Amino acid sequence: MPVDTKSQSSGWTVRSAYTVALLTLIYAFNTADRNLFGLLVPLIQEDMHLSDTAIGLLSGLAFALFYATAALPIASLADRWNRRNIISIGLAFWSLMTAMHGLVSNAIQLAITRFLLGAGEATSVAPSNSIIADLFSPAQRPLALGFLSMATSIGILVAFPVLGWVSEDYGWRTAFVAAGIPGLLLALLFFLTVREPERQAAPGEGKVGDPVPLLEALRYLAGSRAFIFGVAAGTLVSMNMAITHTWVPSFISRVHNLDQSEIGTLMGFLRGPGGIIGGLLGGWLTTKLAERDERWLYKVPAIAMLLIVPAQLLLLFGEAGWTWQIGLGLETMLVISTIGPLFALLLSASQPRTRSVAIALFLFVSNLVGQGSGPLISGMISDALLPSLGDESIRFGMLTAVGAALLASACCFASGRNIAADRLRAAATVTTH
């Protein structure tokens, strides 16, 4: 029986919790499908004889180019049309494209499937954030979005150990096919059991108003300093995540000599729980502290971004097994803890009818610049240092992630200094329409 979320704007109920749970599961499929490529890089490189630079292009730019290009028109459509339908169709399409990865025979075909995977996955995050914004008040959103941010780690926790074993015993192509099929069933479940919630504005956000044209929405967001600095912070976090998701499996394989099954199990065991704890802790802590002082809305993620630096240095340069493994768990927890509060920050700087566009604009920049360039730059540095350092070159290529985290913290603090003024501007602008 369909779950009616139409009238739910008062916070946590059975119906709103069910919707958040399914959106989180869909996002788990989203992140698992895109990050599976990184887990399988050692096997793909061995089979197709690709350099680190080529892998950086396929993992980052090939995916991010179509993801970023499709995100804005899809988000504009989501501010006008049924978001449940958009998410359901997109999930079915990208699941099919994930399975198609297993049928390619050369790098060009692999690039095409990465392009199309990116286009499909662009249908998920912005509409999901928009739905959550209609189900919860601004004060409740960090926790709800914190649950959504756990999806990255849930996908890795469940999928990576299984798919690592599948890839070792049956090959990397079979692993892609096995990852794609369940998403088709989830798309049908979401379509049949969730209804589109009514678009609503919480107190202080003005009235909902008529749909805002895309260019008008972009002009409004371009004038928000809080939004601009928030996008910069999120882009740098996206770069950090893209680098680690692409290269950590190869780093573990080359530097610590673990096989494919061991890498999948270790990634699931450390990144899964670490990310779940981080998503819950970041959302809960931000919600509680922001009730007393709204400045914690940006302070919590900014401090977490700063703490990522020592955690990733421990991952990259810890020699004993337990040291770099602790670094892997800690950096995952800290990175994921920033996502819910960061999205809440961006939503606060937008109008009710531009929420999907605001998130999509962020995704456009963060994926094109962050995910598109991060793995590529790291791969180029690794290739350049390979003749002198051998397998150790990957350590220094991945240092770009550490620098990105440091800059992200500075941008997050800058965003927070403008959030109060931009909230007033958002309410005043909507009221005049």
C-alpha cells in the first residue's frame, strides 16, 4: 500500500521515516555503484593495461562530466514535476548502466558506460534533498540529512565485501552485473510505495510561491555568499572523497599487498561502520548544538574537515597495519559527518522553490571540479613519480586529498559567517514574489 507523505511536514513520523529510509537506501545504491569502479581498479588495470592517469579520467572526469551536465536540468524539472518519478526512473537507468560495465570490451566502451552512469545518478541527490526539505523543518534537517549521508557507508559495508569476493572468484565484469540488478527492483518498490510530498516552506522561509525559472534561480543563488562558500567547501570535500574512493583500494594493494577479497572485506569493515557513525554523529551533533546557537550549523562540518587532515596523513604514512587502518576508519567517519550539515547549510541559503536547483548547482560544481579533477590530478602525480618511487608514488598522489580537506574547512567557516544574512534575504525575496 502506498505510503502517503503528502501532509508530512511536522518532522519524524512513521511515514516520513519510511521515506527517508528508502531515499537512504537508494542513495546507498547510488554511491556503491559509482564507487565500485574504484574497488575494481586493480583488476581493470591488469585486464585492460591502463595507466593511473587513464583510470583517473575514467573514474573522475568521465563520470562527473555527464553527472554535472544532467544535474541542473533534472533539478529544475524536480522543482516542477513529481520527484518520486524522477528518482525511480533514474535509479532503474543507472542500475542498468552499472550492469553494462560488465559487458564492455575496451576503454572507450568503459568510458561511455561511465558517462551514462553519471547521467542516471544525477537524478537522485537533488530531488532527495528537496523531498527531505519538505518533510522536515530547518532545525530537523541536519539529522534527516545525516541519515541520508550514511548511505555511502551502508553501500560500502554491504556491497564491497560481497562484490570483492565475486570479483576475485568470477571476475570484475560479473561484479558489475551483480551490483546493477538489485537497483531495478528497488526502483519499482520506491515508485509503488512512496507518494510525492506537498511542497512546503517552514516558518521563516517565506511562502512557497510559483516555480522559479532556472535562470532566475541561478541568479539568486549566485548572489548568496553563504551558498558560494558552501559550494566551494563541498567541492573540496567532493575532491577529497573522489580521490580516496578511487585510489585507496589500489593504495592498499600496492603498498600493503592485500588481495582483492581482503581489500573488499577491509573496506566494508572499516568504511561501513565508520561512515554510519559519522553520518549519525554529524547530523545529531549539529542539530543539538544549532538549537542553542545556529553558528554550529557550519562550525561542526568545518571542524570535522580540519580533523580529516591528520586522519588521512595517518592512513597514507602509517606503517604498522593497525595505524593506517585506524586512519582509514577515522577519515571515513569525519568525511561523512560533514555531508548532512553541509547540505543543510546549502538548503538554508536557498528559497523553497529553488532547493533542487541549489543542490544541483552544488553537485554540478562539486562533481565537475571535485570528482572530475581529483582522481585525475592524483593519478598524474602518481604516474610522474612512478619511475623514482615505484609503488610508493601513490602515497604522494593522494596527498592532494589532504590539501583539499584543509581548504574545505576554511571555506566552510567563510560560508557560516554569511548564513544569517542570506536566510533573511531568502525569506524577503520569496515574500516579494
